[in-house]
Amino acid sequence: MNDRQDPAPDADVRRQELITLFLRRTRDEIEQMRRNVPLLIAGDDAAWRHLRFCAQRMSGTAKGLELGVLSACAQELEGLTEERFSRATLDAHFLLSVTSAIEMVAIEINELFKQQP
């Protein structure tokens, strides 16, 4: 006889609630990132530190919630912010990569919102 129990349905409900809260918060952060693009282009260190912090938080939380594509997008953005602090100049290609990574996170957030029950 198999005494294995299925995971509690409450755990699935709680996970879904956490995902919804995470997506809402991240959507707001993405909007702030978009507003900060001119500051990023200008090389503002505070804007870059904020971007790095948000990317790190998004990456870790998305991984913990098993949101694979979003986690990968956030990891890419996080990697770019780390690269920013290890290199001296911001060229057009690098800035385009960063803004594209921000938009990829935004696209995935929107896709996940569409999938919400």
C-alpha cells in the first residue's frame, strides 16, 4: 500500500499568491527601470546600483518560485549589471543589451500575468 500523500493544496494556493505578489512588485520595478534608462545611459551610479539590486532580487525570487524563463531573463539582466561595475565605459551595444534585457523581463512578466487564474 502506498502511504505517500499528495502535496497540500494549500501549498499550491500559497505559491500562486506569492507568484502574483512577485509579479505585481516586479512589474512596478520594471516601470521604474524604464523611467531610469536616461540615467543609466548617463552612467548614474545610483541608477545602476538600483538596477543591479532589482535584477538580483528578481533573479533569486523567480528561481525560488520556479519561473524558469523569467529567472533566465532576470539572470541575464543581473549579469549585465555586474558587467557594468567591472568595466569602465558604456558603449551603445552594451546599453542596447541592457535595455533589451529590461524589456525581455517585462515581456515575460506580461506573459505570466496572462497565465494567472
